[in-house]
Amino acid sequence: MKKLLSPAGIAASLGLALLLALALAGPALWGEAATQRAVADRWAPAGSEFHFGTDDLGRDIFARVMAATRLSLLLTLGATAIGVGGGVLVGLTAVVLPRYPRRFLVWIMDMLLAFPWLLLVLFFTVIWGATATGAMLAIGLSGIPNLTRLVYNLAASVSEQDYVRAARVAGAGPVRVLFRHILPNIANPLLVQASASASVTLLAFAGLSFLGLGVQAPEYDWGRLINEGVAHLYTNPMAAIGPGIVIVFAGLVFTLVAEALTDRPGQGLRGVAAAARAAVLPGAAPLPARGAGAGGPGDGADPGGPGDRGPALAEVADLRVAFPDGAGGLVERVRGVSLAVRPGEVVGIVGESGSGKSLTAMALAGLLEAPAVVSARVRRFDDIDLDAPLTRALSKRLGTELGFVFQDPLTSLNPALTIGRQLTEVSRTHLGMSRSRARDRAVAGLEAVGIPEPRRRLGDYPHQFSGGMRQRAMIGMALTGHPRLIIADEPTTALDVTVQKQVLAVLRRAQRSTDAAIVLISHDIALVSGFCDRVVVMKDGEVVEDLDAQHIREQARHPYTRGLIACLPDMRSDRTRPLPVVEDGVPAADPLPGGEPRRPAPGVPTADAGTRSGGSAL
């Protein structure tokens, strides 16, 4: 509504209303005058009786211009629909194709895009002939390459968002992800481009008809009327200028529509989102459970750590994650990690940025896709082999039993869909609930995480929630299924300490109410040791230590772990001395199974050096 009240919005609305009225009523009001012949009045000049004069048969040119509005606009909208529809179809298809077919398709579109647009139009016109339908097809198909490039670029960027990756893990197929998750988020620039294309298409149609390649007699559109009037431009200029004025007016209206949509970027998304019945659950990469074990560097047989609680709920053994280096090789970012999470256990993974903790968790949840290269001796959730192709039934199980809370909920929640649509997706898709039951379950989920007025807030969009509320909403999404494992990837990093405490309290309540296991990833070893049963310390893609959280200070042996602990101030810290920092030099880590030495991990203090003083004073 705000957009419609802007100057561009008001002008566009009034212009569209006028064009629509002329298209609907024009043939009825002016159709008879447009076809009535009066040879005695042929080529009469413009005046009070004939506003644009008459043609060679004495027909009123103004009436013909008004009556031609319907055909001119229908052909324009038809060609625009072909161009936009084809561009959306080809662009979205390119996003989901494998690497080499995608490159081939995009290469074909780029090659067509390199040709001058008018030459393409004339080429297709020759193929389909000089008719109104042929011109519509020619102009529409010539616009597909341009729209394809726009859609492909936009969709490719959106497809990398966390909520899209999570939707795939939740069991959403490619078509569902494209049309319910990606398309609503690129709708605004598409609407702008479609409006701008309509303006260009209108001028192109007028040009083809003027050249005799468009609408043929006895039919007529604005371009053909200009063609008929230009021969008498000096004796009756309004015969050609009159239709031109209407073309310019319609083109300006379409341009104003594009301007109004651009006026408030992102608002055009709501119209498309409202048409979608449901959205794929953004946080569908389910949250891990309480009690993941992490094996030490040399532990290959049993990746569990202290506090064995029976068979593992989720497990990876000898996990390796690599990425292409651009030169034909691979760079390994996770090397031989073994990790087990047992029912009801709360496991913390701690380490500096780049240590591989998030990659390990995402591999455990099955969220890593190409170009990541993932290999493991074992990678499973309960009895589901995550390295094997998943059936629809197994995908549904993952969507309800595994939850994932991302670090930044603003990028993990779909901005085009309401919180309610996103919370009800798991219940409706995987649990088969009706709309009303799914909404009741979503209300219960928001209520469980402490969001006030949960039923009313279901209609809000993610940007209407504060940072802490968005994070709690993500946790609430995990509770709408039957979570057995909740993986929280740095859920408190961007929050102040008060909100951090609230989010952790919500996680704890969720764990106790569902008896789910939790994997908590964080940089803060103090936070992790206070919240978890076990702490797994990672450095440079490897697990360096696996400790009981309650005795972490006493049990820590690795110099990197001791360095992290030493960097934590407490009430007994000497405030006159600078904070200690972790040294850059490190000793060699423990050997791999079989005696193969590990590469030293830079950034870990030596066992003797521990930490050095430096940095800012307290």
C-alpha cells in the first residue's frame, strides 16, 4: 500500500486503470466509428469533429486509435509473457542442472544475447511470417536470453543461502525449492524487468507493424495506424502523431510501474509469496542432539568420547571435506574427524574460525553440496546412511528428526515468507497435518521458546523480529517436528550476553522437553563448557582433544586447549596484567592411526610455552 501511495505508484495505478478501461471499452465505444466509411470526409484534417482527422476511406483516426488499444496491449502482454516465462523457465532450469549441461545452456543463451536484439526479432519474424502472431512469437522469444541471464544470476545467488540448502535436506525436491523458495525471493527484480520489457515490447510491436511485418489488414494496431498516417504527415500530421502519443503514454505507464516496484525494493516479494501455499522450512536442516561424541585424533574404532551412553544417534568416522583449489586440485579443510552423538547428550564443538567445526556439523547433517567433496568411512543419522541416496521416506525422517539452527537466522529464514508459513511446512509436508493443526503446532513451538502473542506473530515476516526472536523462532521450527538431534551453529555469536542467556535457556528447555541431543558450535570455550556435557576442541580441520565439560581445566592436555582456557579471564584474574593470547607457533599433533604424522597446526601454543602475554589490558 505504501508503494501505491508514492508519486510513481499513484501515476502508474491511474495509467494502468486508464489503459485497462480503454482496452475493455474501446471496441464497444469506438468500434463503429472506427470502421464506418465516409469517402466525402477522406483525409479530413484534425479538428473538433475528428480529433486526429480521417484516413483515405474517411474513417475517424481517433476512434481507430482507441479501438486498437485492446489488440495492441494484448499483443504486447503476450510477447512479454513469452519472454518472461521463457526466461524464468530456462534460468531456473539452468540453476538445477549438473555442471556441464548448465554451462552449455548458459553458453547458448549468452551467444544469443550477443546478437543485436532487433536482428533476432527480424530473424524470427521471417521464420513465422509477417503476421500478428508471428511478430508476438518473434519478439517474445528474442527477449528470453536477456531474462534468462537475469533469472540465472539472481537464482544462483539465492540458491546459496542457508535456508535453501536446509530445504533440500528437509526433503524438498528441485521443483519445490525453485518455485516456493527461490522464485519468491527474486520476484521483485523480475517484476521490475517485466514492466520495463513491456515498454520495450510495445515499441517493438509498433515498429514491426509500421514496417508491415506485424499486424496485417484488415486488423490494425497503433504501429499500423502510424504507417497509414505517415504518408500525409505534412497535410495532416495528427494522423501519425496521434497514435504515437498513445504509444508513448502506454510506454510511460509501463515504465512507471517498474519505477514504483523499484521504489521499495523487496516489497514486490509479498505478492508472489502470498500466492504460494507454503514455503520450504528454512531451518529444516534439523538441529543436532545432546550428546555427540568426538573421537580423538587417533580414535578410529569408536568415535565416542567420555561418558559413553550406548549406541550413537549420529556418527561420522574419518570425515574429510575438501574444496577445489582452482588449479585442478583439492584443498582439504576437514581431515579425518570422528564424532559420535549419543541420545540425550549435549556436545560442544569449539575452535577458532577456520577450524572446520561448522563444516563438520554440516557434513553430519548432510547439508554440504558441490563443490564440497565429502568422504567418510561412516556418516549416518540413526539408521540412515547419509552417503547413500535418500528415499522420500528417509528425507521426511530427516526433516522431522534432525534440526539445524544457523548462526545468522536473518539469512536462514526466507525473507519472502511469513514466520507462520515457514513453521508449518514440516508439519504439513512431513507429518501430513491439516493447515489448522499445523498452525496450532507452530503456535505451540513459538510459545515454547518464549515468543509473546505467538498466534499473531505467525503473520509477521523475519525482518519484523529482533535478532534474539529470530533465533528463538529457528529453535521453535525444530520443535514443530519430532527432533532427536539439534545442531546449533554458533546461535549466540551476534547476540548480546542477555539475549545469549535467553537463547541458551530456550535450547536447554527444548532439549529437556524432547530428550533430543544437542551439538553446540561456538568460539567461546567458557560458554560451551558451561552448557555441554562434553567439549570437542578442533584446530585446522582436526579434533585435538575430547573432554568432560565439568573437568575441562583439569583434563586439558593439548597446548591449544590449554591456551584457550588460559585466555579466559575470571574473577581471580590479575587486572594489572595484559590478557594472554594463543601463540602462533605450535608443536606437531598426535600421529594419525597407523603412525602417519599429522601436520603441525599453526596457532597452537607449545606445551612448554603455554601462552604469552599481549594484547589489551583489562
